[in-house]
Amino acid sequence: MSTSSGPTPAGPSGLRIVFVGCVSEGYRSLEHLLRRGETVLCAFTLEDGLAAETSGAMRFDELTRGGGVPLVKVRNINDKEHVERILSLAPDVVLVIGWTQLLKAPILWIPRHGCIGFHASLLPRYRGRAPVNWAIIHGEEKTGNTMLLLEEGVDNGNIIAQREIPIRLEDTCGTIYDRVAETEFDMLDEVLPLIREGRMPRRVQDADLVTVMPRRRPEDGLIHWDWPALRIYNWIRALTHPYPGAFTWLPGRRVFVWKATLAGMNLPNVAPGEMLFSDGRLLAGTGQGPVSLDRLQMEGEEETSGTAFALRHLESGRGLFTASPEGGAS
């Protein structure tokens, strides 16, 4: 095991920080820490191959190089060699922001003030995977971001700070995560000096309010056209970029729907999943009211507007989405 070559002076908060992150949320927070002049001893991110398979992952190479921060790319942050490296750095805090793996003991025991992470919900609600996506899918009007002390388990540590975030009807998972990152800047600025002073706020999560969300996989994004228009609209905006996307089928080919709007009209003679190109818009019937399909992508082709998609793929301005490649009800 390597040993530290000597103490590194601490930045404005007075803390020596090890950073762990891989997606855009983490990238922006690390950028903020470096802009503040904080002392980041080392940053850990995913190996390039794993990052390529992770929704929203970003390369940290240029950012860390410009900030003079050593960058370590890992397959599993809990591997012995990475544990030993963190131990040798003797950090005050390990910040885990925009990461995909649970930190385990002994990493959780190493930093003097603990491992601290963020979870994009108002804990204890929406513990687990994809909390913003689930909140939008469920039609929530607000979500939030929670700074918490990491413990063994999933999102169950003491709450350090919390911010509420409204979910507007026009929001997508991407716009909400942008606001999540902004709240992290605020909480970091507020809490890091308090940690140094030994005044880190902490409160136990209310076990009676816990909800736990399951993991989402790309194949879970199938659109069910017999759902009401609002539910389908929420489904599409919850799963759009940088996530794998909501999808449907034209016979034999998968179609991703990246953007939709509520059409605000009735189409009494259009069945669920039936498409109609009308007045320059591509409309699709649902179980209750139509939606306008604004951005689509046939698998293997470039993303395009609803108009361009209709002109290319619909004969006589009509078509029918199906629930499987072979066809069948949606």
C-alpha cells in the first residue's frame, strides 16, 4: 500500500476532499469545487468502457487535468487497490456525486468526516434508482435533492441538507437534473465549512415515509398507447435524453420518441397508437386524447422532427404503432 507524501494544504472550506463521480451531475459539482479552489486530492470515475454504457456519463479527463487533480478510472470503486489509494490520501471527506455504485466498508470508514453523497429526491421518498425519472412518471409536482451521510445500504443515511425542486409540466429528466446540480452547488457552499467546524447538520430519516424505486432498464421504456395522453407524455419526458428513451414499434423496427406535447384536442376516430399527420403535426391516439410527437428516431437513423418522420415513414399520412416488432395491440 502506498503512503501519502505529506499533507496537502486545504482550500477555502479547510477540507481535503476525495471525489467520486461519473455523470454530468458529478462533473458539474467537481467543476464547482475546483472553481471554489477546494483541495481535491484525487477524483475517481468509471473506466471508459463502462462509462460508454452509462446514461449521462461524461469524461473527466480534461477537467481534472486542468485542475491539477489526479484521475483514477475504475471498474469497481470498492476494489482493494482503490480502497488502499483512498486510505493513503487520508481525506477529510469523500464526496460521491453522480455515481452508479454503492460505496462499501471499508471506504465508508476512511474519511475523518465521513462519505457524503447526494440523492435527487426528497428523502426518505424515492430511495433507489432513477428518482427523477420515477417522480416525473408518477406525475409528481415537486421533487428535490438531498445531501446525506452515506452508510451501508441504499440512500438510508442521515440527512445533512435538502432542497425542494418544482416539476413543471414542460420539464424533462434533463432539465430537472440541471436544477439538481445547481442545488448541489448551494448545499456544498453551505455545508463544507460547517463540516470543518464540527457542526455538520444531521437528522435521521423518517422510516414511515420511505419509498424505494426499482432499477430501470432500457427495455422498460415501451410506450403503452392505451394509457391516457398525460401518462404517455410524462413517460416520454421522463425517459428522454440523456436516458435510453421511450420507444414503440412500427412493424419490424423500433422507434424512439424523444419529445412530445399534449395536443389539446380530441381525435374521436383515431385508435390508440394510430398516427395521423395533420396541419404539420404528427399526432398519435392514446387511451384518452392525442399527443403530438415532436422528435422521433427510427432505430438506425438520425433523430428527426415529427414532420420529417411522417413524410418519410407514413404512407397517406397515417400509420400504426405496435407493442412488438411483429405487430399487435399497443
